Amino acid sequence: MNRYPLFSSKNLPAYATMMSLWLGASVVLALLLRAVAAGAVAWSVALPVAALGVMSGMLIMFGASAVNLRKLRPGFERLAEGSKDPAIPPVWCPVLTMATRAAVDLAEKVGTDGGGRVRETR
């Protein structure tokens, strides 16, 4: 099976969207920090602290997703080889759970004719 990179230049628009969300969430968190501190925290402190906090959360989610994908890979390989029960392990991430369910549904609907060509199995 092919190895797939974690990053791709094709995804630059999605990366830009995520970085925009990071910036927006950081500004909101900095606003909250300043409001709770009644203005005692300067913007020059609040914004970097908020940006690091939000990025830390994003890093945790990215790292966890990468770990979960590595955990799912053997099951996806078995699925790609035509196994009826690929024994794909459950993961905590709802997005990866939905993607796994979609892959299994697709595999149930599509097969190959033995020569590697895809055929409909309905």
C-alpha cells in the first residue's frame, strides 16, 4: 500500500483556513483574558498567550489524529485487500470514526473483478 504524506501542497487553502481560525480563536481568547483581568493584562501579553494556548490545542488534535490514522492503517489495508472483516479498531476521534464507516460502506458497495478493476456489486 502507498504511504501518504501528512502535508500536501494541494491542501494549502485548507491550511490557510485553519490558520485563520487559529488567529480568530486567539483574538477571542485574548479578548476574554483581558476582560476577565479587567484590562490588567496588556495586549502584548494576552495575544501571544492566547495564540500559544489555541495552537497547543490544535497541536494535540493534529498529533492525536496522526496517531489514530497510524492505528487505523492496518485495518484499511485489509479492507483494500478485500477482507470482509478488516477488524478496524475504534478510535476516539468522531471524524475518523465517520471516515472509517464511510470506507467500510464503500467497500461493501464496490468490489473488483479479480484483475484490479473496480466493479459495482449491487
